[in-house]
Amino acid sequence: MDAFETLKIISKQWANTKDIQMLAHVGKDKARKIKKEIQSDLKSNRKWLLPNEWYVPMNELIKYLHIDLSYLKKVANKKEEHTQKFFTDNYIKK
């Protein structure tokens, strides 16, 4: 999964088990364990009321996984610039 795909998933407000699997590169059981750890922390330490057990806030998952958003954005922008330059150089007649 590249930086652009990661940013697309991270742009959601809530993360489900599948999102956790993709971002953490883990299986379903480990993803569920991560989700339960985040939910437990939010409920007990911060007194959050979560709407249901299927999701966790994406910003909490980003913190848990220590995802560097600025780095991902930089890498995604470089890839986009490279793709545009390649397309311009090879397919647009001057």
C-alpha cells in the first residue's frame, strides 16, 4: 500500500477492523485486539462514549500506530509530481 492509499484510508472519520488491518499490516484477530485496546483506553481513561463497538476514531488509531501524516503527505505529493512530469514528458506534444 502506498502513501496515497494510506492517506485515503486515514481521511475517514472512523476506522473499522478492515481499516486497522490495512494500516497496521496485521490479521483480523490482531486488528480486533488493537481496536479493543483503543476502545478500552477511550472508555476508561478519557470517559468517552463511543457510538458502537464496530469503530474507533481514526485520529486515535493514527496516534496508536504512530503514523507520520506529514511524511505521508510529502511522499504522496512527490509521487504525484513525478507522475505528472512523466505524463507531460511522454504524452503531451510540444
